[in-house]
Amino acid sequence: MNSKKNYNIAIVGLGNIGSEVYKHLVKNKRTIEINTNSSFQIKYISAKRINKKRGFTIPKKMWVKNPLSLVKKDDVDIIIELIGGSDGVAKELVFAALKNNKHVVTANKALIFKHGNELVKIAENNSVNLLFEASVGGGIPIIKSIKESLVGNKLFHIYGILNGTTNFILTEIEKTKKSFKENLLNAQKLGYAETNPKLDLNGDDVKSKISILSALCFKTKIINKKFLTEGIEQIDLEDVEYAQKFNYKIKLLGISEITDNKIKQRVHACLIPKDSDLAKINGANNAIMVEGNPIGKIVYQGLGAGKGPTTSSIVSDLNSILKGNITLPFGFNFADAKEFKMFDFNNHICKFYLRIVVKDKSGVLSKITSVLSKYKISIQSILQQPLQNNKYANLVIITHNSKEKDMQSALMKISKEKFISKKITMIRIRNEKKL
């Protein structure tokens, strides 16, 4: 136990989040010190642009040009890393800080996803904290809950909406009846999407988050090798409207569960029943469901991004250190991490939604249904709607439960047909039950 009650803090990275953290700590210094029975001082700041206008002044003596020099300073106890990115300066800084017995607080999900397994070992060996609540779920205290509140449970399923950008876009498509492209531009204008939103839209952001949560829940190493990761780029207004006709909503989900003693982890869009709990999570909100024994099912909900929620999580982690706590980064000894094999997703079984744009002529439907039948895929519902120019039609199919491998084979075969005018949209259907 660290008995030291006076802490010196260095903040590295002073963008929107870093600036908000700095202002919060300055403004609430006395309250935090009373709550943690400690005293602290922001000793150093390091950022790329010292002269950037931030609306507040930082004394020149606090600025450090090279953030890596902080790890050797005796008057630094805690480093708050807010640079971002899985490699480069952020990686060098966090590795060096832990090796030099500095506590680290970070919001960097990409870093934890890629290097977390190594970083945890260093933190444990040196008896320092590596805390990353802000890396998943914004202000939702999901990591602390798994590590502390749910520690007496055997958890077997975690899933949910883990990206505010994609959830905002899907919500707006439904609300505005405008295209994916128009709503993406609006999301960028409002600050809900980055100038380059690729990591949100292609599922990579959720991939990092569900991997971190999965490791904590199932007491395993972080799975950072390849697993099914899809985004929402192929979804448009038509899909949202057809989903409504079939009493579904479309959500991008991160899902991880233990199935037959294997980890079944994936990221993809899902059709979920309109009256389910997750279907009601709109805008930039996140929602995370955890299932276990004896807890049953529990839901966490809140804003998944933004400077306010992220700052809240960073300060929560900082408070834990100021109280003198040394906690295991994953909530369990890393040497005891379980080894699970990955579930072969080819064997996944679910219903599927297909939207196929075809030439509107006779024989097309029978050709498609015969291919599906060949791969043991039966049809539950079908809808055919001519497009504006009448030469093409949307063919929308909901299947009965089918195997992933069979569906992929059937789609490959159908997509080669000359009557297909654009890439087939396929979305998996999840049987989401209400709490």
C-alpha cells in the first residue's frame, strides 16, 4: 500500500479532453483532496502546441517539451496520458512510465487493445496502477463495475452499443429519413463524428472496446487477433425503413460470450426487436448489457463519448490512486488469465436480413430462392419493391435460422449473377429479449 499522501501529476496531451481534465482538477482541487484524504499538484503539462488558445493560462514553468522526460522525474507520481493512438509517443510514454514506477491513467482504448497484455504485466510487477476506465463507455463506470461490483459473479455474456457516432447516425437516419451520407455529414458538423470517421464506421472502435471488456469479464488476455468486425457503411435509409416494417431497429453491437467453453466475440450491425431495451438507446448514447450468475442481466447506460463523460472517468481513476489504492489493472492476477479457444464463427446460427437490388424481370426471384435452398436456407418473409426507374427492384428477405457459413456461400453464389446491380446488404438478426 502506498502511504504517500501528496501526489504530483503530469498531464500529457492537452486537446479537448486534456483541457477539460486540467480545468476540472484546478477548479475542484479542494473537494477532491477532502474526498481522497490527500493533496495533489499538477506539476507538469506536455502537449504538441504550447501556444494554442485554450481559454486558460498555464504557468510556463509547468510546460515540458519532451513528454518522455517525465518518466525520469522524481517529482512525478502520476501520468495522465491523453495523446491517443496505439503506438508512437503514447506507447513509449506508458511503457516507460510503468517501468519507472509511475501510476498511469489513460483514455487510450487503442493502446490498451494492442498492448494491454504487456502493460498489465509491467504494472503488476512494479506495483503501480494502470487505470483505463475512460477507454470504454465514456462516463459509464463499466470497467470499475466489472472489476469491483460484479467480482462475485460468474460472467458469461457482455454486449451492447459501444460507439456513440454510429448510434447517432443510425438514429438520425430513422428520424430525418435522409441518407447515410447526409447524416454522416451532419454528425461531423455537430462534432459527433471525426473528420475522418473510418474507425467508427468500420467497427474498429467497437472492436477495441469489446476486446477490453471481454478480457475483464472472462478473466482472459485481451484478444487482439482477427475476429469478425464489420461496421455500418453498407447500411442506408432503405434498410432502416425495411427493418421498421419487420418490427426491428438496426444497431451496431459489440458482443462477447462464452459458448461451449469458447469465446464468441464479434462486432457487426444487428436487427433487434423494436421493443427491446437496446432498441430504445438513441443518439450518441451507449448501453452495455452484462449477464452472469447470480446477478442475472444488468444494463449500464449513458453518453459514450465527449469531454464531460470522459473527464468524469479519468477523474474517477485518479481519485482511486489519490486514496492510496493499488489495484490490479484487469481486476485479477494476469498470471491466472484463462485460455479460451475462439468460437468458429462459421458455425454461428441466426436469422438474416438480405436486401438485394435486382433487375426487375421474371425468373430472378426463383433463381435466388433456389440458391438459398441449395444451402439449406429457408425464407421466413419476402418483400419485393420496384425502384423509381422501374428497371430495378429491392428484394428484401428475412430468413429462418441459418448457419453463417451457408449464408456466406449462398451470397457469394448469388452476387455473381448478372441480374444483381449492386453489393448485397446482409445484416444478422439478434433475438434480443427485454429485461
